[in-house]
Amino acid sequence: MSSPPRKRLAEHELEELDYISQLPDCILHTILSLVPIKDAIRTSVLSSRWRHLWKATPLHLDDVFLLPDNPDPNIGPWGHWIREAVTSIFAAHHGPIETLCLSRFEDSAFHPAMDRFVESAVQRGCIRQLTLVSFASYQIPPSLLKCNSLRQLSLYRNCRFPQPLPPSMFPNLKELRLTLVPLTNDLLRILLSECRSLETLRVVDDSLNHVVNISSPRLRKLVFKLTDFKELIIKDAPNLESLMFNFDYYTTKNVKVLDAPKLQLLGFIDAEFQTLQLGGTSLDPQVLIFC
């Protein structure tokens, strides 16, 4: 005996069963902001209710997630693909851009596109986290230096700052990460002096040399991975609470913490240094115990 045919649900009955779509826009926007942008865009085909939701969702865009799900290894590089994808997303999306990561542009031919994307994010006034990677020498847009909303900036490889730097920049920046960017002792001093809200600095560098002096009344956390230098001196850091460092080469290296009364965490990622001085006390690294 055959079973009776199933009754097809009417459209309004389906909508009644779709509890997620009945949630307020603000909750749906939060949900969409937590998934990769490609998946957020795909929700637009679910129903008319979802068609335009992603366009007003706070945008967290990482260009890594714009690559095809199963990229053909024989096709590449992907700079042209990423440029067109980001251009289309920015044109369709009219909500705030809160996080932007551009890491897949292989050469200087894409620098105008990077400028355009960064400036668009700055103009919308909501960018909080920005990550830029460039394999060719790339100067970040000067407009970025005055961005009020930016809280975290990460620069990698050949990204460089415009010169000369203004007397005050990144007014609300809390964290700065510099990895293998062109860096000098003078530039580091200016950044610490003129980024007046900076609390965390992370530096991976092979160009700083000789004596590296750190003075910052606001800095709370400092992470250094340096290679070619002789001495690191923490001169004036009244709010510094955490200092982590790693030195790679087997040359004579000295670390002096002269004024950091709030220092609570001193971390040695490795111990290839000759002298460690805390205030007026010199310690022999050979007898220290690292846990």
C-alpha cells in the first residue's frame, strides 16, 4: 500500500518555520559578520529577506577568503582575481568596513588598487583593524595616518611610511605590528613619540642596529624579535607591563631596563644575550632559570 503524497507547504508556512529569518536585522548582521565574506554573500540567495542583508553588515574582509574553494594550482598568481573581487564587494557593500586584510597582491602593479581600498575604508570612518602585506615597496596612503577609527595596524614585508611623518599620527591607534618593514632607529623613535595612544608594539626586524632606545610614556606591551643589533635599552617606560624579546644571532647583546616601574612580565623567547640589567641590578643570563 503506497503512502499518501506529502502535502507541499505553502510559502507562508515555510516562512513561519524559518525562525532565523524572523530575527531582527541587528542580530542577523552580527551573525553574518562572523563568517567569511564569501559565505555571507551566499546567503543572499536564501530568500528576499536575506538578499541585501550582507550589504549592510559590518564588513570583515580578508582577501585570503576570496580565493576559489578549490583553486587550480596551475592558475596564478591571484592578484587580478582578488582586485576584481574586492572592487565588486566594495561597490555593493554600503555598511561599515571594520576589518580589512590585503595580503595577496604580488607586485607594484596592484598598489593603486591597494590605495583605493585603504582610502575607501578610511573614508567610511569605521575601520578598526588593518593588515597590509606587500612584496614590492609600498607606501601606505598618507590619509591613513589621520584615521580616527583605527585601533590596530599590521604592516608586513615592504610596506613603508610616507616621509616626512606628521607631528601627530594615528590618533587612536592602540596596537602597531611591524614585520620586516623598512625601519630605522629614528623612525621607531618618531612612531613611539607621535602615536600618542599606542599601548602595544610588536616588531620583527633585521635592519635595526647598534643601540635601540625605547622611550614611551604610554606603552604597556613591547614584543621585539631583532637580529642585527648590540643593545636594547628601555629608558623611559613608566607604564610598560610586559616585555618579550628574541635575538637570533650569536653576537654580543645587552638588554637594559632602566625605568619601567610597572613591569610585571619579562619574557625571553631565547636567551642569546650577554647582559641583562634591571634598574641598577645586572643579572648574568647564564645563571637565570627560564620556565
